[in-house]
Amino acid sequence: MKISLSERIFNVIVYTILILVFLIVFFPLMYVVSSSFASAKELAENRFLIIPKKPTLEVYQYIFSTSTFLRSMVVTIGITVVGTVVNLIMTCLMAYPLSRRNLPGRKWIMLAVTFTLVFNGGMIPSYLVVNGLGLIDSYWALIIPGAISSFNLVLVKNFFQEIPESLIDAAQIDGSSEINTLAKIVLPLSKPALATFTMFYAVGHWNQFMQPLLYINDSKKWPIQILLRQIVLMSQSGVGDDDAMPPGFILPVKSLKMACIVVSTMPIIMAYPFMQKYFDKGVMAGSIKG
């Protein structure tokens, strides 16, 4: 098939833009990872480091030598798993009835949901509510207030609306209850959307910072993000186990910050490829209808 000159020029422009975008994304990520393996001397000599000449794991050894690191990692995993399950259950239970056009007051409920996309109570009212419910220093303070994301709810509702109503009507004629219809017909047909929003909710819980900073005062209950922040802030105060480090070890603070970024983001980055195939179908299908 013969390609015209205008098509060739267009392809060159498109590929050039894609390469530039790739470089813009790749080099900062590579810089963060490489700097986390570099020594203090090498970072001082190179303002922009891509591949360290003498990579070292001393900073990671310092991070993992903290006595509370494993506990904080377990806390974060627990909050992410439990919180994501709660999010999905609550979102689906609200999105399904809103996807039914015969639901009384459906438009007013959707108006209230979309209103929260623009306006919210703010930090201080949210804290007062959490404190009033007695959830301070409780893991539920990190899960219950954000049990349903309005944005995700709208997309899941739109995805449910694309399921043919004839399937739901046929199930109800056969005596199926609404819960049974949701569990055995709607949810199995919505796997791409559910996989997509599972990832969205999981990333949100894993990256939580302000909520645990406000609501969790007990250091034994800190998730990994707060612990890594403390490691950076107190890196000169012996947070790590000095006995586990080589003699004469001088902590490079910049490498420590980069290593904290890697430790806090790598689990989610590693999980993304397994979910990526569902993203396009899940998000686009849920955003077609209003």
C-alpha cells in the first residue's frame, strides 16, 4: 500500500511527539532510581545521574534496618486490601440501583453525587466528623470517610447502564432478586470496569498521606508513607540501625529521599502491568454514557 507524502509527514510528527513524551517520563524516573543506588560522593559530583558507576544498596539497607519498617508495610497492605474491598462493595451497591432508570428519585440522588465532585466539606469539618465518631487512631478513619469515590461511582454506574436491560429483566422474570442479579449477571459482565477501579482504589489507599497524618497519632499504626517521611526527616537522628551498616557509613540524604520514593511506589508500579489490559475498556466503556 502506497503511503502519501502527507501521511509520512504526519507519522514522523506523531512518532516524534511520542518519543519526546517517553523521554520526559523515562528520564525523571530513571534519575530517581539511579540516585537511590548512588553514593553521596557520586551524587555530589554529578548533578544529573542516569547510571551510577559504583551502585550501592546501603541506603536501602538503612531503610529496611528500621525496626518498624515491616510493621508499617503490613499496615499499608492491610489498609489497601480491606479499603479496596470496602470501596468496591459500597460503590457497586450504590451504582447498581442508580443504573436502573425506574429508581424513584434517581435524578436527585445523582445531583447530590455530582455536587460532591465540585464541593466538599474540607479538612477541618472532616476531622471533626472523624473525631466525633471516635475513629482517631483507628484504621477505619482511613477507610470509611472515603468508602465511595463520587467520580468512580459515576463511571461504574455508566458501565452498568450499558448492560442490556433484557438480561436483567429476564433474570427477574425467573425470580432472581436484585442482589442475586447484581452478583451473578451484572458483576461478571463488568470485570474490566471492576479491575480498573480496583486499581484506582488500591493506588489511592497505598498513597494515602494526609489522612494518616491527621488521624493516626500512634506511631505503631503508621502506614509506610508516614514512616518513610519520618525516616527522611530524622535521617540524621539514628532512625536506622547503625549496627547493621558498614563502618564509617555516611548517610546520603538525597539518596535516602530517592530510595523512599522507589520503596513507596514500586509495589503499585509492579502491579500495574497485570491490570493494564483492563484499563482502556473499563474506563472508556464507563465514560460513554451520561
